[in-house]
Amino acid sequence: MPSTSSLRLVSCIAFLVFSIVALPFSASAAAIELTSSLKASLDKTAVAADSKTGAALRELYAELGAQLKADKDAAANIKSLQHRNEEAAILLRKQIRDIDASRVGRLAAEVQQAKTRYKPLFDGYTALNKQLALAKSLKNKTLSSVLGIQAQAMKLSVQLAREDIKNKDAAHKAAKTAASAKIKAARDSLAAIDPLKVQIKALRSGLSSTRSSLSPVWANFKYALKKNDAGSARQALASLVAGVKTIVSQQNKIYALEKRISDVISGTKTRYL
């Protein structure tokens, strides 16, 4: 008599063969949808089977429904959080570009205003010195003396004006440099979302592969119900439950990564804005 392990191996091989050749049609990416007619077929198959297999069919079917709901809920939560993250990231990038822009602009305006305000003084001082140079060239001592006194009197005002412009220009440049450094730091902080997005992309690729792999199993399950093959239906259901559980696990990982993206965005905003 064959051992229990041998019988189990034969059963697995038979199911694999059934999965490959038993389908009377192509199983291309069929969506898993639990309908009332499908439930009726399952109940019919369960009633015709022995009590243990029938109970297992109903239990696995209920578990599949729960996992499908978890998958749907997770997908909705991910979509909602991802949308919020994308909007928040777009707004934050704009805010980062504008970091200290008003202060830098105000200081730049102060530099320009000071130059405009002192221009008559500088022009007058330049003209006076030209007159002084001309008077000296003409060897007019009296005029040279008068103009020299006037030039000396203006010199201090000119020096103070130049110092004022210099200080304002230095303040503007320092603010501009500080703003640039702050913008770079904020962008570097926000860039932490990039590797998280790469991980999400990889998980989504895995999700797609897992969903595709379930299509033939789902088709086999429906075909088994059609043939009232309780054993094959049970094995297909078990595979479906395991597969959808894997999908839910991947969805939860994606949500966790989106949550980390949300934390990066809020952390960057709190620190730099």
C-alpha cells in the first residue's frame, strides 16, 4: 500500500497537471470576483462532497472573500494617501523655491534704494572734484582753496554713504547665500522620498506578477466547481487564499512606504519652512 507522503505527492502532481491542461479556455488575467452564482456553485459542490471537504470549501471561500476585501481596502487607502502625498510634495517644492525669497528681495531693494538715494551725493562729489582739478590746473589758488574745503566737507558724507551701501549689499549677499543653503538642505531632505518610490515601484511590479499568477488558478477553481470536483476546487481555493494574502501583505508594505513618504514631506516642511 502506498505511504501517506506518496499519496500526497501524487495528489499535488495531479493538481499541477490539472492546472495546466484541464482548462477548456484561455485563463488570461481574469479578475477574481465572488458572485452569487459562484457561491451557489460552491455550495452545490460542497454539499456533494464529504463533510470535511465541504466545510473546508466554505471556510476557504469565506477567507478568500475577507482577503479580497482587505486587498480592495488597502488599494483605496494607498490611492488616497498617494494622492495626498503627491499634492503635498508639489506644494512643498514650490514653497522650497520661495524660501526667504521675500527677505532676499527686500534686502536687494534696500541696496538699490540706497544707491538711488545717494546718487546725487556721489554725482555732486564727482563734479566738485573735477572742478577742483580744473582750478588746480589753472593755478587758481583762491578757487582751489574754496573747492578743496567743499570737497573735504563732502568727503565724510560720501564715505558714510558708501559704507551704508556696502553694508546693505553684504546683508543682501549673506541672506541670498543663507537662503540658497537652506533651499539645498530642504531639497536634500525631500529627496529621501526617491528611494522609497523605487521600493514602491518594485512592490507594484511584484503585485502585478502575483495577480497574473492567480488568473489560471482562479479559472481552474471555477472549472472545478463546474465539474463538481470538490478536491480540485479546495486546492485551488487554498492557492487563491495564499496568493491574495501575499497581495495584501505587499499592499500593506506599499502603504507603509507611502506613510514614510508622508513623514518625510511633513518633516521637511516643519524643519525648513
